[in-house]
Amino acid sequence: MVTIRRIAHAAEASRQGLRDLLVDVVDGGASVGFLEPMQPATADRYWNEILSDLGAARLLWVAEDAGAVVGSVQLALCKKENGRHRADVEKLFVLTRHRGHGVASRLMAALEIHARSCGRSLLVLDTLAGSAAEAVYRHLGWNRVGEIPDFAASSDGALHPTAYYYKILAP
């Protein structure tokens, strides 16, 4: 049974599980800022940086199945005076073998509940245009506003567009 929990401190995180998750999604073709093949040391550096940044402005949720990390998502709260009503959803990851079982939906639901409790009424995110992730976000009620061509390179060097989405959270 998959459980969702917020990680408040680096000591609460399963670093090995997070590393394996990132390697799986990158090597599975996800456009999340890294190129294939994903090196475990690169994944470790990424998670060390994220975990050291947890606190008032960066939040992390993990999905676990029998204690093993199978997904994660991050929320970056805007700290600007004129943006304290919004936040960015970042790096929604689900292990390849756990996709299609509602893990992403449950992670996003937990994130949205917390965002509302923090007074956030607007969430934004971007994802690879044309990816399966777009269908997930549309299913969850997100609104596509457009795309930027040639935004990120894949491992073969080809440039791909990114699509931007937003969601208004009801109070």
C-alpha cells in the first residue's frame, strides 16, 4: 500500500530511494533537467542540494510502498512580496513500474492541500510538451497556457518544447 508523507528534514529522507527514483525517471526518458544515462553520483548531488534546502520555501513529499520510495514531488513557495499567493510545483517523479496507479494524483493532492493551508491560491508548473505528464496534469484539473519551443535538450541533443500549466486552488 502506497503512503504519502511530507519530508521536513533531510534526516527523514531515504537518500538511496530518492537516488534510485531519479535514476529511474531520467533513464526512462523524463525531461526533468538531467540527461541519460543518469549517474548515481549526479543524483546524489541533486538530492543533497534539495534536502539541504528544505524549510520554509521548499517542501518535499514522497510516496512509499512497503517503505521503498516510489514517487516524490516538490513545492517551491514564492517569497516575493507580490507573490506570496503562489508556488511552483517541481519535479513530480513516479517510478516507472508504479505509474498508472494513482501515485502522482495522491502526491499532487497532498501538495495542493498543504499549499492551500499556506495561503497559496495559484500553482504553476512546466513539463515536456507532448509528454504523458501533460495528460496527468489535465486530468488533475490543470490549465495549459502555452509552450516555449526548444526549451530543453534530450540526451541525443535534440531540443524540445516545454508546456506551462497553472491551477487555481479553491479556498
